[in-house]
Amino acid sequence: MESLKELEINKESEKEDIVIKIRECSNADPKYKLALNREKSFEGCPKPFAPYVSVLAEAGFFYHQDYSIRCFSCSGNIALDRHDKESMQRLFEDPWINHAFLFPHCDLVEQVKGNPYILRALHRGYRLKGVMTQDYVLPRPIQSTMQCHVCMQKELQVVFVPCGHVCACGGCASGLDKCAVCRRDILYKQRMYLC
């Protein structure tokens, strides 16, 4: 259950009120709320986990069962293939980026890393190589992913916060209270510009 607190702060110099919204983490497994308890869950786990226990625990994970780790906050479960050392290594090297990529709606990731970090995680691997000097027509499958998922006609224009989904044009977004992708409540909508 998510709860929202509002704090009003009066800025003396500008004489305006600022409202800060703080979301409390809804813990799926409160027993592992403390990083120390998450670290203890790795006692007796398979050897590949041993060097990475502290970074996994810091990223919200506890050892769940046979080559499986779970987030205490969102209950996101990652079952690892014990024979795929390369995948395990990628996960262990940066558990936060993988947590954000696999479970972008996790309250813990949102609170600790923030939505811009989650968006970067979701778009990892894509880097700007330069500015194009000529028009380029996108292949049809890519064009359709950049269209509003509601009306299917206009370009994507709005990011929903806190989930971070980009799935609607300005007109369609104004009529939505819940995200069209994940059905989470929308706290606010941020206009975005595609380059």
C-alpha cells in the first residue's frame, strides 16, 4: 500500500510555497527491509554470489532460494541459470541498473535512484552517435512504437510520473488518470520532446 505525504515549505526569498511529495516504500517483505538482514540471507548461498553479497543487498535483493534473488520491496524475483556465468556476472557488476531495467516500478529503485535513472536503465545500450544532417524515414515497426498507444495517430509526447511510461500524446494524456501501460495512478504528467 503506497502512502503519500505532502510537506509544505515556505521559501522566504521568493515568497512561494513548494510542495514536496514523499512516497513511502511499500515493503513486500519487511523482514528484509534492513540491508544487514538481506546480507545474512546470503549465508550458505552458492559460491558465485559470495563476492557480491553487499552490492546485491544494497540494491534491495536477498537470497531467496536455489540461484534466485528477490527484491524486498517489489518482490521482483530473478532466477539465475547456474551454468550461465556471463549473465550472472552482468547482473552482479551493476545490480542497480538491472533492478531498474527488470523492475522499473519498484518503489525502492524510484526512491533511491529516481525516475531519470530508471529511464536510462530502460534505454541502456542506445547512445547518441551524432546529429543526422539528412531526413531519414524510420522503418514501420519503429514508427509504430513512437505513436500514441491510445489514439495510434499522434507522436508520443508525455511521460507519466512515477511509472516513467511514455505511451500517449498530449491530447490523450490529459484524459488519463492511470497509466495506459501499467495502470498505476499518475501523480503528474511531464511533456517531453523527441529529437
